[in-house]
Amino acid sequence: NCRVLAANTPMDYDKIKIYGTRVRADSIQKVYDIQEAEKEKMKNKVDRIAAYGSNVFINRQLIYDYPEELLVEKGLLVIEHADFEGIERIGAALGAEICSTFDNPERAE
């Protein structure tokens, strides 16, 4: 049985956006610490997505390699970069809302 979670959420952590941001760090270790913190945030987000119990995750936005790997490890088929109208049609066909936050899996339709 297919359980679909349709979403519109950023999953583009992989190559941290720190290189386009101004950050003052006095060591490479601090840059590494920031990257690890961002990685942990993405892992937590993937855990919250998996808590919905779906086995298909369709996202309107791009999904970078690291979160995709985590989703696949949790048994989810990942479809990324669905266009806005397509994701709306999927939601209508399934009779479901499009998720953008993942804090209440118990309230999922």
C-alpha cells in the first residue's frame, strides 16, 4: 500500500550555504561545527518526516543528496522538484493537505 506525503519544504542542506554567507570564524573547526549543526538539523527534519509513516515523499522543492540518503535509508521513495500545480493536483487527488512543517504526525490525513 502506498502512503504519500506531499510537501513543499526546503531540503537543500547538502552543500551548506555558509559559503554565500558572511560568517566570522577563527578556525576551520568552527566552520566544521556549523556544518555539523546544520547536518543534525536536517537529520532531525528527516526523522520528523519519517514519523508520518509514509513510504513515498513527494516534495515541490529540490532535495539534496544527504537528506535523500537519509529518507531512502528510512524506506521512503523520494520524488523531488514536483512543479507547484502538480503537487496541488496530487494533494487534491489524494484528498490531502500539502505539508510544509512536520511537527504533528498524529494529525496527518
